[in-house]
Amino acid sequence: MNHSRITCSFAAAMACLGLAGASLGQVGRTYHLRPPSSIQQGCFIGCACFTTLQEPLRGSFVMTPALPDPVFNNYTITSVDLRAPVFATQLVGTGVYQIGGDPAALDGMQLDMSLNAQPVQHWDSGYTPPTANFPAISKVLTINNYQCYDVVLTIHASPLRSDWNADGVLSVHDIFDFVNSWLTGDGDEDDNGQTNVADVFAFINDWFSGV
């Protein structure tokens, strides 16, 4: 019996279990969608039918670190709840996010969601160089890669509620961007589906608290 091989295998198994335990102990962070997140439903390439105008998409999801692999840092996405009030649209589900890449940095997002309680569909961004400073996320996800009828989601999200431009940092630019959104009726800082004066106070408190 090769005791050294058994010892090595046992050590590897314990290391793997340790990583799994560490991953299971990770705390998820709630991400908030911010302008210009949007949804667009309709026909794109290859079909001659009406393409809807984009509508602001708002809502949140929870992202939790998972076990990394040799290329990517992996995250599980849960509690997805996205809303587009004008279209009376709600998307709920789960997904994954990956960031890393060798030799160039890449990130990708996949979401499995039900649109208005219909059967679950799969949205995928593919892998592209990140356009936001992590932990902020900026991705465009499609079901059919713009072929014929599609539902296109533009996601700009940050775990900081007052990071209004979703660039991963809090700055004075977020204040100006929030005011501009609020004046156009799209300043729902507290994610209750309405824009009112309470959002102004919520944003001020969040921004000065660094959240």
C-alpha cells in the first residue's frame, strides 16, 4: 500500500473541504441596479418586427463568493428581483458571475430568470473585458444574442446603494447623477418602486454613511 499517496490524497481532500467550508461561510452582498440599467424587448437582427423602446430596469440581487477555479473568481447570484414598471415586467431567479481571465481580464454574467411568472429563460453576457471597477458590475445580457426576437438586459449594479453611477466608488459625481435622475422621476434610492422626497433623504444618509 502506498501510504504517501494516501496521505497526499487525504490532505488534498481536507484542503478541498476547508475551501468549501470557507466558501459556505461567505456573506452575500446585495447589489442595487442603477441608471442606465434597462430592458428592451422586441426584434433585432433578422426579423422585421417592432422593437420596443428601452425602459429603466431597477431592482436588486444578492451575490456571494463561491469556490474559485484556475481562471475565474466565481460568485453565485440569488434573490434576483428586477422590475420595469411601464412594461409591467418582473424578473426573478438566480445566476452566476465570474471575473478573472488569463492572459486578459474578463468577466461574465449568466441569469436564469422567470419573466412575469413564465417558464425560466437563460440570459448570458458572454465573456468580455470588465467595463466597471469591481465590485461594481456593468454587463449586457441576451437570450438569443440579438437574433430575431430577444429580451436584452443592461445591468449596471453596485453593492453601494448611493453609488448612483455604479462605478464602484462613492464620489461627488454620484450626488449630481442622483439629482438628475430624481428630477426625471427615476431616483428610487430606497428601492420601493417610487421616487419621492424620501429618496432624497435616503440617498443623503447612504452617501454620508458610505453605503
